[in-house]
Amino acid sequence: MTEKDSRIALFPGAFDPVTHGHLDIIERAAKLYDRLVVAIGINPLKQTIFTPEERAEMLSAHTSPLNNVKVRTYEDLTVEFAKQVGAGVILRGIRDTVDLHNELQIANTNLIIGGIETMFLMTSHEHVLTSSSLIKQIVEIGGYDSNRIAKLVPLDVATKLEKRLRAAKSND
């Protein structure tokens, strides 16, 4: 177990798929912390499109220019993983007041059970309406246009998402 360091931040999420909004938060946070661990959580209650390894691969491809960013997967409680990597803070992106309401409860719980602070970073205005769930819905309903979806996610991610959801639909 590593000592907590406030210069190390943990940015947890499902990242299914990674969006331009996620990448914006990562790039901005990388300037604020000495080390940023982007942590792909494995939640057995959530159905995902991509495996944790696929999500890690996509995130790593888009964060590789940032020398102080590492991408990892984890299965345990976020506060426990934060302790494992020595993070002194959990970082969360906030899009709107709905996010804030939900994140405050989680942040307070993490502080109570794990003794770790949560820092909120506002999403840039151009990404405020972007969510992975919405993107998946658009594609699932038939928005199979990678160039259009690439306004919300990187083009390579849009292509993989389109391919995966088309294959799932054809198997139904």
C-alpha cells in the first residue's frame, strides 16, 4: 500500500466509450497533477459495450502523449484502488447540476469510508451535453455514421463502436 499523495489524482469511470469530454478532463487534469491515473472501473451491475481491456487500449492510445497519465483497470472499491496507487484525491468531471447532485453523495461517502477527498472539474462548454450512454443510444438506434459520431468521440472509437453495435444488432 502506498502513502497518499495530493499530487497524484485518480480519475475513475467506465469510459464506455471514451468521449471527447473525458479526454478534455484528462488533458486539463494532467496539467494540474504530477500524476494522473485514469481508472477504468469494472461494475458488475453495468452492461458495457467494450471489455475493460478494450477501453484501456482506446484510452491509452489517446492519452499516450501525456507522460504523467497512466491508464489502469480495477474491480474493487474506488477508494481502495486510490489507496493502492497512492492517489490523494479522486477527480470527477461535472457536466451539470444533475451530475453534481449525484457526485456529491459519492464524494461524501468516499471521504467517510476512505478518507479521500474528491475534486470536481467542470466539463468544457463544448462537451457539456456529451455522455457515453447517449452516444451508445444514438448508434444503437441507427446512427451508424462514424464521421458524425466522431464529433462526440474520437474517430477510431466511433468506428469501433459502430462495428461492435452493428455486430450485436445482427446477432439479435
